[in-house]
Amino acid sequence: MTLYSYRVLIVDDNEIFAKTLSLLVRAALGKRLLTLSIASNGKEAVEKAFNENVFDVVFMDVNMPEMDGVLAAQIINRSLYRQTRIVAVSFQKDMDTVTKMIKAGAETFLYKDNLTIESIHKIFN
């Protein structure tokens, strides 16, 4: 069985949440985590996606200043031709928000108040 290494980007304007999610990702992946980067808004995420190594997984918040997660996901998804898996994360549980992110290219949607190491494991397995 081959274990893959992952390059992960966390995009969230809430610094405490971004750090908490990064701890969960580190705990879930252990030595399989190759790199982990954090962006504070969609604009910064797009810049990192194009200027750094291509990320395998991007955890993308929906509501952020400068550029929201919907637009950032669309740009990353179209430009990188789905090389990067986008996971939407939000406290919002309405179907309109979920639908917008899925249409923008997110493969799945996680609710911030339900994040666990197990839910992170599922993303990578």
C-alpha cells in the first residue's frame, strides 16, 4: 500500500480557526503532510495557488474579505484544471451556500462546528 504525501492550503480569515484546522490536518496526516500553508482570504489563496507548488487539497472558507471562497474556488478550479481538491468549510448550513461552493468546484462541504480528526481523515482516504 502506497501512502501519499499532501500539500495543503487552509484559507480562512479567522486566524484562530485556521490554526485549529491546521492542527487537525497535522494530526490526521502526520508524516504524510508534505507542506501546509495558510491564506487569510480568497485573493491570497489564488496567489498562493499560482505562485507556490500546486496544492493537493485546499480547505476554503466561504465568507472572507477581498475575495470570497466561491470566487477563489472558481478561479483555482478552472485555472488548475481540477488538480487541486477543494473542500469548502463554513458555519453556514443553508443549501444555497453549499450549492454555490459545489458549483464553484468544491468536492465536499464541511461544517466548521463539526470538524474532527475523523472528518479530516475522510478527506484524505
